[in-house]
Amino acid sequence: MNLVGWQHEYSGKVRDLFTSADQPGRMLVVASDRVSAYDHVLEPGIPGKGELLTRLSLWWFDRLDIPNHLVEGSVPAEVADRAMLVKALDMFPIECVVRGYLSGSGWKEYQATQSVCGVPLPAGLADGDRLPEPIYTPAYKAPLGEHDENISFERTVELVGADTASALRELSLRVFSQASAIAEERGVILADTKFEFGADVDGTITLGDEVLTSDSSRYWDASLYAAGNRTASFDKQIVRDWLSAHWDGIGVPPQLPHEIVERTAARYRELIERLTAQQGASA
């Protein structure tokens, strides 16, 4: 992708980063339609995904009581709907994962150890149960093409220091609590999510990357959950489930069927409609 005035610096699984000599200290984050699962980029992409998730990130950034990386300014017209102009951060090599419910890899680990990422949990929990309180389960951000690694809080202290590690944990839990309350007002459960933080030029810990999107979070329909359906998610679980059933994890993943692509896009759109349609004190 060529953007006038911007130099491509890096492409991750789903986003592309650009810098500009005319705007030092600023970066352009462009969300693509690429979709990833189990650390692989899949084909084809999800039409409109970049625009949808950028819109959702911007909506959440506007509601969270925490410094974030957004800055004012114009972006190239050809990516205006799926780009964010941000300040450059010194990113911490940690994915700050918060879980409010037992699901996914956490459920698998709990069955074997009655804990998640070293955090002990009560006996007798079932898949999809709400935890007594949200837990912080950080992961090490692996380089592109490698698997992220769940780590202990003690390991985060080794990576970033005790003060920063404690601040990341406190901020993550606080933002998760705030976002959960906003989602619940709209009939949506935020089951778990991951945040990424960095330090700005003044050393302020700042929320970066995307935030609370369908790619970085697990969302459920609250009414269906209450009725016993704990599988009706608004995220890319549709993609994960199909891939798990049709791929053994070896070699190149198979192409996603058209039906899976369309269903995933529809769930992304529905989540945004559910979250943003209601108006109120926090809307």
C-alpha cells in the first residue's frame, strides 16, 4: 500500500504501520481486512473488517478514562475509515489479558490445573462461568510468526520492572471493569480482552494499539447467555471453531469458506450496532 507522505514501517497480522518525516513522533495505524487465528493470517479476509474495528476502537477510546495514543490530525483519504493517527510509544512486550469469565484456553487449562496462568480458581467451575472477580493473566508478545506465551506476573516484573508491572495490572483491571459495565448496559457481556500499553515521551503509561475490538476481545450476548447459550459470541470465535474442526495445525491453514466469512462479518457489525446504538450517560 502506497500512501502519499507516509512511509510503510511494519505489517503485523492485521495492521500496517506508517511514519511520516513531516510528522515526527506520529504514526498511522491502518487496520486491514486480514483475519488471524492461532497466530496464522487466514485467507480470505473479512470484508469491511478494518473499517468496523477501527470504528469500534475509536468508540471505546472516547469512553475510557485513561491516556491513549490518539492524536488530532488528518489521515490519507484512501484509508480514512480504517486508520488512526497516533503518537509513537515505546511499547511494552506484554499483552495485558484480563478474564472475567472462564472460556477458551482458560477453560482448557482450568480443567487440568484448576488455575489459569498460575492464578488458582475455585473448584467446580464450568465452561463459560463468571469468575468470582476478573483475573489478570499477561502474555509475552512474541515476534510475528511465533506463538505468544502466557507468563506469570513475576515474569512481567522481570521484563518491565516492579512499578510498571503493577501499573499495567492495575490499569488493565480498571479499564476492564469500566468497559464491562458499559457493555452490560447494552446487553453485551465482555468475557475477556487484551490491552497493549506503551510509554510516551514523558514516560506516561499509555493505552495503544486497538482496544476492546472483536479481534482482541470475547463478547457474548447477555440474554442468550442467561438462557444457557454460552457460544453466541460477537468475535471471531466462528473462525476459530471452523479452523479447529478443519485443520490439524500443521502447514498452511485452509481457506475460509464464504459462509464463515459472511457470518463473522455479520457478527462484527451486530456488535457495533449493539454497543453504539443506545444513548445514555456513558454513550
